[in-house]
Amino acid sequence: MDYLLDLLKIILPAGIVLYGMYLVVVSFLSKEREKLLVDLKTQNTQVVLPIRLQAAERLCLLLERITPNNLVRRSNPSQLSAAELHPMLLAEVREEFNHNLSQQVYFSEETWEAVRRAIEDVITLLNISRQNLSAEASGMDLAKAIFANSLEQKNDAVSFALRKVKSEIQLYF
């Protein structure tokens, strides 16, 4: 019995010390893991943030380039007929969109959907403007129709998409 009591006097403190060491090691390892995660997030932010900013710049440029006013001004409508200008404008909008398609990775689904809606609205505006003209209309006639229809729009999808992109980027600053 004395032997068992002496053994218990040795094993019990050793067990308590061993359990205490276990807690210290687990705590140390978890703090080290958290520190590594913070370092990794910091490094990730240093790499991803400039890329995300560049993506925002590209989306803003896309949206500015496809606004009906800017789109028509770049196309030189006085030298073309409406039948020539219309497909050229549609191709330019689609090309701009396809060129920036990969930027969706850096934005929320809601923001990207606003950009897509803006593209679709511009294409719809171009199509409606062309439908209301005669077959022999000039490019200037189409340009005037585009400007007129653009002014009549109550909800400007391009401006809305620009605001969404800007507000999402402001979350990071």
C-alpha cells in the first residue's frame, strides 16, 4: 500500500506537469499558426490588391469606352452609313467586353452582373436606334438616334455599373 501511495505521489505530479506542458505547446503552436496565417494574408494582400485595382481600372475604362457618347465619337459616323456603323459599334462593344472578361474573377457576382447588364443595355440601345432608321440612313442619323435614345433612358446601367465597381474597390481602402 505504501508502495502504491509513493507511486501515486510520483505519477500524479508528473501527469500534471505533462498536461501543463501539453497545454503550453498547443497554445504556442496555435499562436504560431495564427501568426503564419496573418503573414500569409498580408503577403496575399500585397500581391492581390494591386491586381484587383488594375482590374477595377480596366472595368472602369471598359464602361467609359462603351458609353454611347464615347462609342459614337470614336467611330467617325460622318463617313459611314448607318448599315455600316451599326455592326461596327456592336463589334466594338463585344470586343471590349470579351477583352475584359477575365476581370470578373476580382469582383463580386453582383458587381459583375451590373457590368453585364450595362453591356446588354448598350447593345439594346444600339439595336433600337438602328431599328427606327430607314435602310439608307447615314451614320450621322444613327449617331443622332443613339444620342437621343441615350438621353431618354431613365436608368443608366453604365453609370450604375461604374458606381458598383468604385464602391467595391473602396471597400479595400
